[in-house]
Amino acid sequence: MGQLLAVQDLRVRFQNAAPHRWAVDGVSFAMDEGEILGLVGESGSGKTVTAMSISGLLPRRQVQVAGSITLDGRELLQCTEKELRDIQGSGLSVVFQEPMTSLDPVMRIGPQVEESLRIHTRCTRAERKERALEALAQAELPDPEAVYRKYPHELSGGMLQRVMIAAAIISRPKLLLADEPTTALDVTIQAQILQLLRKLNRESGMAVLFISHDLNVVRRLCNRVIVMQHGKLVEEGPVEDLFRAPKQDYTRQLIAAIPTRDHKLT
């Protein structure tokens, strides 16, 4: 497998922040094709800003960004907004934490899942529907035809998160950025979403950058993990090595915060 993503000395500062207050401060890491990498830290650690920088979703006029982000050999920080939109339509996709704020409540599910194809491809309406039904089935939603016709309020939280995953994978991206996608779900549904992400990775080779504040969730899904604190990368390595012998006090605190009954893998 070759390298898919490389982040080098990434620094991000919001325009209204203090001059020396960087939300992300000198972060560097790489991902291989088909890898599932965890990015962990508490609120304010910079993990989501890092992911938003990679996805190109940070408002350019409100942030100062330095460093380098290359996806499949292409420098993202030098791309125009149009070039970024093209990459967002094929090279990478994002799944957010709260589907209800990402989905239009007055639009049926089908057109929302198809949106990326409508914007970035010349697929006919029939082709878009066929791809949408295929993506809904891949996301393991029962009766994709029925789901396609429903409105968001007619689905449960777990089903809505699967819809968001379907919308993200319909363009067959090389990289999926999953930002706290299981946080709002109960433990049973959370486990199902993690299993789904693992299956999609295995079957399609899609790489996953999984952002979370919960090391235990990351341990269930990822082989390797990066730990961030105060905008900096403080530790990285194979998940089991990090659990067995964490090098940093902050990582030890994150592990200690895991409820005892959850230490054992399920």
C-alpha cells in the first residue's frame, strides 16, 4: 500500500484568536491507503480543526493556515475553492457527529444522499438513484427503497447516521473523515456503526480517519492512533502499544478515564 495522506507541520489560527494562539500547532502525520487511523483528544485539542483543514471545510477568510497537506500526492492547501470541491466530490468525504444538523429536514433522504453525484458528476437521475440505493444498502439500511423516500424525522438516530455514511461513500472516496460519528448514539448502535466502518474499509479499501475523544472507541476500530493536546501531537503509535505502555501523562489520563468495565474489548 502506498501513502495516501501526508500532513506536514500543519498550523491553524483563527483570525480572532490571540497572535500566538494556534488551534493546531505544528502537527505532522501520514496515512497509508486503506488504513484506519484514530485521531484522539479532548474538546479543544485541535483534532476537529485538523480534520476540517484536511477536508477543506474551514472558512478561508477566517483562518490562517500554514504547512502542507497532500492527498494522493496533491497539495490541498494550494487548491482553489473549485479544485477543493472537486476533491471533496471524489477524493474524500466527511461524516459528522450530528446528522440532524447536517440533513435538510424538509427534503427526502434520496436526494440528499445523491447530492454529491448531482454536483460533481454527469450521472442521469436514474443513475443517481441506482447509486443512492446501492450506497444505502452498503450502509446496511433495511429496505433502501423505503428509506430513499422518507424524511429525516421518520428515521432513528442510528439510521440517520447510516444515511450520512451512505451520502459520504456514494462518490467512492479514497478517504473518509469520520468526526465523532458515534458520540450521540447508544452503545449498541455505536458498536454497529463501528462494525459498518470496518466492513466498508475491508470491502472497498477506503481509508478512514476516525476522530474521537474516546480512546476505547478508537481501540475497537483503529490499528494506529494519534493523540492531540492543546493543538499539538503528543503521542502516536499502534493502538495496543499505546494502551500497554503510554509514554505521555496525558495519554495515561485518557486511558484512566475509560470506565473499568469497558477496558476489555468486545
